[in-house]
Amino acid sequence: MSERSLARVEWCFAHFDALTPAELYAITQARIAVFIVEQTCPYQDADGADPECHHLWTLAGGSDVAAYLRVVPPGVKYDEPSLGRVLTTGAGRGNGLGRALVAEGIQRVESLYGPSPIRIGAQRYLLRFYESFGFERTGYDYDEDRIPHSEMLRPRRQA
């Protein structure tokens, strides 16, 4: 996927209840490939939040997920809405797709919940990336599955 084709990214967006079995399988496959296999981090990916969430993804030809995140409603993980399980697969890296994904995720949060603050738990090596979207560190740092994380908050935007 080239920079030029990013303008034509087709986003898929659905609440968990509307996902087809094939879509859920592709999403699960991508999450396992990135978070468990690539990061060599055995953890319980199915954390119970998915059925409450909207899911945002795009494909890299065929049915392989290139980028994915979930929009977590307020009250499920944090008081505020959240972006979680943010990933790009090998097929989606190096061309700005991760940046396009987070921008699209923020827009989807705002369309669902209005100009709300958005809270995330970011892997620490990605702090600058998220800061470029207006997220700020809250000062709460933690280890999740042996990976350093920082809680971040994107303040409420004026409507």
C-alpha cells in the first residue's frame, strides 16, 4: 500500500454484533499475529470488552487485515471513550497507514460520543506518535504483560 493509495483507504466499521464470522476471524488473526506472535507476549487477548466495542479496520488485498483498532465506549475500560488494540500488520506498515488509522479512530469516537476526551493505554515506545494527535501523558505508567505502557488522555475538543 503506497502513500498515494492511502487517500483511497476503505475503512470497515462495525459494532461487534454486526461483525460477520469471517470479519471476526480476520481481526482475531491480525491481533494474535501482532500482539502475541510478533511481540512474543502470551496474554489473554479476549478480555471481555470486544462485545461492547465498535471495530475499525482496513484490508490489505483479499481478506487480510492491514490495520485495526477498537473503539471502546465510556465506562468499559475508562470513564472516557478509548481506542484500543491499535495495530498495523506487516502488510500495512511503513506507509502512514497507522497514522491514518488513529485519525480515523478519533473521528469515529467523536461521531459516536461527541467532542469527548479520549483515554488510551499506549505502549511507551509510541508516546511521540500519540502526542502528535494531541494525547498527553497522565503520569500513570505501568507494565502490561511485560511491556511498558503509559496512560494518555486527549483532552475534549470544542465542538
